Amino acid sequence: DRHLTLYLSQFSCSFHSIKFLHTNIQKKQIHSNVSFFHIGYTITPENGDILKRQITEGHAIANHSLSHNFNLLYPGRVPNQSQIVSEVNQTMANFQAILGKDFKTRIFRYPGGHMSWQGLESTDQALAKEGVQWIDWNMLCGDAEPASVRPTTSETMMAYLDGSQKYFPESHVKVVLMHDTAGKELTVQTLPQIIEYFKDQGYTFGVLE
């Protein structure tokens, strides 16, 4: 079986992608849900309605640290275990302040990606004791790449996405990294094509949980 999750990292809460998904699900044009990874400092009462809507509409919410600050999380490129665990817990507390004390997400993505850092084994174990598992992407649309190679049109974004299959060609589960924030409008614009691309390959859509 082939399974897919669309993974949207949110540096600030935005209605753009969720509005697109809601509109097209209502029209029965697409049947897909996404996993929204939130950074803790952006989780405030002012955008609480977005979080609630994401849950209500069947999307998943996951943890992407409190600060997304590499200097705090990995000073000198060395993982700071206490800082990482503390930020995961503080972000969880921010979620619960809006979604209720019973809300819990088990999914965490290390800022920069687990694959980017060495020496995370003990931190992985510490998070596991908290009931939290880390995950990385295995495909990407290129919207966070350096400007010199970042796609600037939907056509080049689709080409970048297709080319990224080479990283983990044998995986039957695809986790696609995209971003939903100011300056990433092209990603939301290209989302219909991305969804069709995977549907045409026989993928079914799911969320991380």
C-alpha cells in the first residue's frame, strides 16, 4: 500500500492552506487531510480558532518546538537535551491552553530535521519517555531551500517535488515537507497539483498520529 501525509510547518498560523482544503473538500474535489506542525510561540488565543478548526476538520496537529531557534536547541551544533524536551513540553502546554487539557500530540519534528544533527539518541529516548516520537520528511517541495534553488513557479515546484523522490525511493509512505506562512504563497497555490500528483500514483492520504 502507498500512503501519504502532507506535512505543513507553520511558522505563523495561516488560514490559507486550511481554507483551500476546506473549500475543496466541500466540493468533493479532493479528499485529503494534512498534519500541521506548529511552533509554540505562535500558539496564542488570537489564533486559537485556527487550531480548533484544524482539529474539527480532521487534520492533525503536531509539535515543532517552542522557539525554532537553532542556537538554543543545538548550541555549537550539539543537541541541548533539556532545552529540547522543555520546549516540547511548553509547546504542548500552549496547545492545551487552547484545545483543552486532554489534548495531546505524540508527534514532534526537530527544527532543521533529525537528519541534520548528530547525537540525538539520548534526546530521542527522553522524548519517548514523555510519549513523544520524532518524525522527518522524506519528500519536499523546496519552499524552504536557498533562494538560488527555491522554486518560483508551480511548474518548477512540481519538478522539485518529483526530483525529491530520489532521497528515499523505496519508501511506500511519503511525508511531504511544505510550509504555510508569509512568503510561502506559492506552496498553497501549488497544493492542488501536489495532491493530484500523488492521487495519480495511487496514494491514499493520512495524517500523523
